[in-house]
Amino acid sequence: MLLRILWKQKTWFLLALQLRGSVVLSVLPRTLFCAGFAAIVVGLYRTGNVVTFSGTASVIMNIVLGLLLVFRTNTAYERFWEGRRLWGTLINTVRNLARQIWAIILEKDLQDRQAKKDALYLLVAFAIATKLHLRQEAVNEELSEVLTPAQYAKLTKMNNPPLEVAFWIQDYLQQQYYCQCVNVYQLAQMQQLLNVMVDCLGSCERILKTPIPLAYAIHLKQLLLIYCLILPFQFVDDLAWWTIPLVAIISFSLLGIEEIGIEIENPFGCDPNDLKLDAFCETMKRNIDDLTTVEPSSAIETSRQSYSSELSPMNYQNSFHSGNP
């Protein structure tokens, strides 16, 4: 028990001193600027050339700035959490649709089995294409592992690759209905799951393409700058040279909160604080790999029907009259 407590304390300090994923380096230049301005104010105060005022004069600004920072951070986290929720929905929907395709769609021959596998990996391709689309990256080799060469070549020319992959999945499901490998109710259920996947794509695009209003972002930065620059005038009369580190600490805290909001408002990038989309896609691919190792009951049932058809009286008589053994 004691070792566990000590390990937690060690982990806490290591995390507090970690630079990767933090906003320290991002806000450091602005923090040093505020501290430098505070040093100038203190120097002028020592010569009697600075007017000071009480901190009670900035009470209203404290309240307004606090409300703006809270709203900014909450808005950014809501975008982050909605992105995570949408990708969680996408993962579960891919699993459900893959399970239904693998277990329900009937197989008549080995080509049907291979087509079914290709359809399952199209689900992974949809997730990977969505990830690349949200990151505004071009189609790359990651997609070539789950697509045929013809599909990969066609996808490189598309403006919205995930929508094209969704069309291929829809086309496969429709073909299975025409071949009477699924009934209309099963087809409708699978199409509904596919629609959920496309809805997740659209919602992620909405998050990506709807930034924080520019006027709000500008006003918050202006208010932060004004607040940090008037801090030395409030403290210099009482703290003298200690005003400099105090202003640096307060500026670091406030600027850091704003930077955290900027860092997490777009959760689909490649930064340490963004969603682990690469891990999500890899998880889906592993799930599909595992699923394809399971023998679906639809294939077993199809084999039984084929075997029963071969042993039916009519087929037996035809075989007997034709001289086949």
C-alpha cells in the first residue's frame, strides 16, 4: 500500500514536470513578455515615474475575464468530447455492421467469401479515410492495406474519400440483396448502420469546419493582454521586485488556460492532446482480422443446403440416368 502511494506521488510529479503535451512552451514567450513589462514598471516605480492603483479597481475585469475563460475552455472541451463520442459511435457501428455482414450474408462459393472479406475491410477503409479527411491529409499507404489496387487508385482522385467508400459498401449490400443473399429486412438494418457511419462523418466535419467565432477569440486575447499588463501597477507598491515573478505566475496561469482551449478545440489532429485516431483505426482493423477467422453460420447453412440439394431424389434420379456415379 505504501509503495503504491509513493508511486502515485512520483507519477504526479513526473506528469507535472512533463513538457510533451503541455502548453508551457506555447505560452512561455507571452509569459516572458509580461514579466519583462513588469520589470520595466518596477524600474520606473523605483524612480517615482509610475502611478499605482488598488486591485479593487479591476474587480469587474476579474469577473468578466474569469467568465470568458471558463466559457472558452468549456466550449473547447465540448468539441473534444463530442469528437470522442462520435468516434466511439463509429467504432461500435463498424463492429455491428461487420458482425451482421459476416454472419448474415449467405455464401454460395469461395468468391462470395472473398467478397465478404473485402466488404469488411471496406469498413476499416471508411474509418481510415475519415481520419485522413479530418486531418486534411491525402490518401496514403495506410489505405492500400485494406483496399484493392483499383479501389486505392480511384480513391486518390476523390474529394471526399470516406463518402466514396460508403458508396462501395452500399453497392455491395445492394448486390447481395439482388442475389437473394439477404432479405429486405436485413438489408434495411445494415443500411441503417451504414447511415450512422456517414452521420458520424458529417458531425466530425461540422466540428472541424466550425471554429470559435473570430470576434470572441480576438476579444478574449485583448482582455487577457490588458489584464496581464495592468497587473504590475496593482502589486508594485506592495511587492516591489517581487511583482515580477508574481506577474509571471499569474500570466502563465491565465494564458495557459486559454491555450488549453485552443489546443483541444480541434480533436482530430496529430498533437499529443488530440484523439488517438490512429489507435482507433488499428483497433477496428484488429477486430475485423479476428472476425474473419470465425466460420460464419451462413456459410455452414449454405453448405448444408448445397449438400441436401445434391442428395435430393430428383438430383439422384438425374444423376442415375446420366450415368454419373
